[in-house]
Amino acid sequence: MAVNRVPVLKRCRSLGLDPVYLGIDKKSNRELKRANRKISEYGLQLREKQKAKFIYGVLEKPFRNYYEKADRMKGQTGENLMVLLETRLDNVIFRMGFARTRKEARQIVDHKHVLVNGKQVSIPSYLVKAGDTVEIKEKCKSSQRYKDILEVTGGRLVPEWLEADQEALKGTVKELPKRDMIDVPVNEVLIVELYSK
């Protein structure tokens, strides 16, 4: 599998992104040394796409597949794309506070710790639907790892489209999110413009 080995804070700086959106509470002390040159329209569109891919941890080919799927759905393509990315299982685990970062959430899913509607799911890109219950397996709940995670994520706000019981490590998808419920600083209109060329 392709892995991006660029340091996270360096990547955040180059994309002009706050590390908080990735679940990281570190701050970079360095300032980005960038000449005041004008970025082209294509450059802006590309940066928005890279930002979305970086935040959700999705590579180019699956990201394009999400775009094509969003394009086939009813409604606005950009909003559909953000909803598809937001309803990935690894993102839902992160949003519920069962993981510190999306990368950790992906690992938790990969390691078969997650049940969706009582069935084990080990695919991070699995798309949850409204009414799905997501929980951590019974035998994993007592492990020290989840106690440590809940210490860090206990104060994190769970989005309104999700319901999470952090004591029981269980949650429900109340509804699919709308664009105004997704607090990711990405301008999806530019991504649509980029792909529709």
C-alpha cells in the first residue's frame, strides 16, 4: 500500500491547515517561507483536493472514485463528495471519539476491533448508513488502549449526526450529515471544478 511519509505538521503547513482537523493538538513553531507569488486557479483547486485527501487519508484513485460516485448521486456533487468522505467507517470511529486521529481509527478498523450492526467490518472505507450502530468489540473494550484514547478524546464534541456512548464504546449514526454539519475547511466547489475539466 502507498504510504505518505511526509511529516504531518510539514504537510499541514504547506496546505495552510490547522493540525486540529486531523486530531493532532500540536502546533508547528515554524512559519512557512513562501514568496508572495500569486497561485493560479488550477493551483487553488489542486490544493483543495490535496487538503481533502490529506484530512481523510484517501489516495488519488479512491478519491476519484468517490467523486464519480458523488457525481452520479442526486443533488450537488461537491456536497455529496463531502458526505461520502464523512461517512467512511474510519472517519465515523474518529468522530465518535474512539480514536485520537483518523490514522489510528483506520488501524482500529484494520485490526478487526469494530462491529457494524453486530457484524465485524475490517474495511476502513466502508460507508455507514443512517441507523447503523458502530461499536468496539467486547473483548477489546477492556484494553488499556481504549482507556488511553478516551482520556484524550473525552472532551471532544461529537457531531450532531452521530450519537456516541463513550463509556460503552458504542454509537449510532442518527442521520447522514449535511454539508453544514461537516466542519472540514475544504472548498468542495473547487474540487468539482478541478475534476470536471
